[in-house]
Amino acid sequence: MRVVFWISVAVADYDNAGYPVAVAIVSRWRRPTTRDDRYRPTVSLVIAAYNEETVLRQKLDNSLALDYPRDCLQIIVASDGSDDRTNAIAREHAAAGVVLHAIPQRGGKTCALNLTVPRASGEVLVFSDANTMYRPDAIWRLVRHFVDPTVGAVTGDVRLVGSAEQYAPSEGLYYRYERWLQRLESRLESVIGADGAMYALRRRAYAPVPASVIVDDFVISMNVALAGYRVIYDPEAVAIERGTLSSAEEYRRKVRIVAGGLQALMGRQGVPSFTQPLLLWCYVSHKLLRWLMPLLLIAAFASSAALAHDVAFYAGAFAAQVALYAAAVLRWGGVAGFRSGSAGAVPYYFCLVNGAALAGLWRALRRTQSVTWRRAARGDVA
């Protein structure tokens, strides 16, 4: 039990703190990439949409207002079997140059991208979600990095606003941590996974992935890295997206991401080999260990509980874990003092994320996660 406790705690601490410190140290000796703010290649902005009638008009107006030469920007709506007014709204913008690729039968986002990319004419592909609003300068900030021949993809900073109050404070903290880690990985070698709401890649670096792949953004960007390019993060390329409006929606979203990541691993999609040791190290540390974190937490809890009656240290460790999970339950239950503000928010989001990871692991092992996505309830971005 002592061995189980210390191994689980050591691996968890390494994943959350040791790995970022190690990346920060090693990346100091890596060569930075170059960029040119004047570079304007032709771009195809591909907007994936499924029943997005509530936000698509706003998204297309946002896209048409981007600070990028219109003769260099192609806008395509990839409508994956939408049966609301999504297609009609896209056609309303045809005179402005918006292209609709209406896919009759819904096959999932990966399938929609595979079918739409051949219609794209740009040297650079930019993939976006329909509910993600770009700042006017976002496109040229993404593409300016492609003057460096070593860069194959660039992901931006998608900022969430208006998330459910129950977990919003800790969600913001989590995303700041993620962006900091992406900066470090970008400086070292490659970001491990792009943000599907906002990332660009060289057209020739795009490789279609199997339609069964759930996390298309992760696998597509990892395949770019596997091809020998760098995938970097630019914090100055900014977009705004409404967060999910309930914990249940956020939970389902994270279950899907983890299940998709593990299914990709089991299918050997986007997985680095030993011939790319830095990339493999980052993949295992940033993604694989995080997907397996619930198992480490269960091991630490069970082993400390078994040892608590013998040694005061393990009794304290067990009590600390009980307090953390109790605070999460109190936040979830809306108990006075935990209902709002920051009290209990971090434990609550911590448990939400890891609970979703455990459910995602179970779905991945059973292969029950659907490739089609369910549109999360979100508000419009003002």
C-alpha cells in the first residue's frame, strides 16, 4: 500500500507540476521559430457546423469582417447533415463569397472536414467552430508563422466567457495553466493538440483521418507534428467562445474528449514513435497521464485509507483527500458558503474533470463514444 500511495502521488505530482518545470528548463536551448507580419498567403476558413442556426449568422458576419484581404480569404461552411436553418443562413451569405458545402447525411465532424477540404483552395487551412468569434486580426496572426518552413500548424488562444457560475472561477484558472503549458511546449517542440475552434495548418500538411476519429483537432494536429513539422501556439491570435451553461454539458464535453483521445491512442492515430523522443515525452506527459489521472487518484485514496490507522501521515493525507471531495460535493449541492464565489470551485472543477476522464476511459475501453457530436447549450458571444 505504501508503494501504491507513493507511486500514484509521485506520478500525479510529476504530471501537474514536474512536467511543466522540465519543459521550461529544456526549452531554453531550443531554436525559436520566425514570423513575418506582412505575410498574406491564400486562406480557406472552414467552419464546421451542425444545427448552428442560433450562431451561424453572427459567425459569418464575424468572418466577413476579418482584417484579411478578401481576395485571399475563402470562407466555407461545412454543414454536417444540419436539418435546421443552418444551410439557409449560409446561402444568404453566398453573395458575399461564403461557400456552403451541405453534406446530406450526418457523419461527424471528422467526416465533414475530410469531405470539405478538397473544395478548399487556400494555401493555408483554418479550422473553426461556428460559435467561435475571431478578433479582426486573428487570421493574419495565425498565418504569419508559415514563413518558417519548420512550422506546420498554429493554434490560437480561444477564451471562454460566460461559463456556468458553479465552476467558472476554476475553469479560468485551468485554462490559464493550459495556455502557459502550450507556450512552453511550443517553444520546446510542438503543442500537443490544437484547439479545434481555432487552428491553421499548411494545406499540404493536412492528411485525412479515419471517419471514426472523434477528436479530429487533436489527431490532425498531431499528424502534422508526426510529419516533422512544428505545431506552435500564438497567444496573440485570439477568439472568444461562450462556455457551456451547465456542469452537465461541460461534463459530457470532457467525457467525449477523453474517450476520443484514448480511442485514437488505441487506434494508433496521432501517436508519436520512439524516433521522435521529445514529442513522445510531451504526448505521454501532457495527454496520456492526464487521461489516466483518475486511476492515480483512486489508488492514492484507497492506499491512504488502508494505511490511515497505522501512521499519522497517511491519516492526514486521507483526511485531506476527504476534505477536497467533500468541498466538491458541497459546491455541487449548493450548500451555503459553497454556492457561489471561489469556495469549493477548484475542488468541484477538479472532480468534474477527473470524473469525466474516468467515464471517458470507460467509454473508450467499451468503444461506446459516438463519432457525431451533440451541440452543447451555449449563449451567443456579444
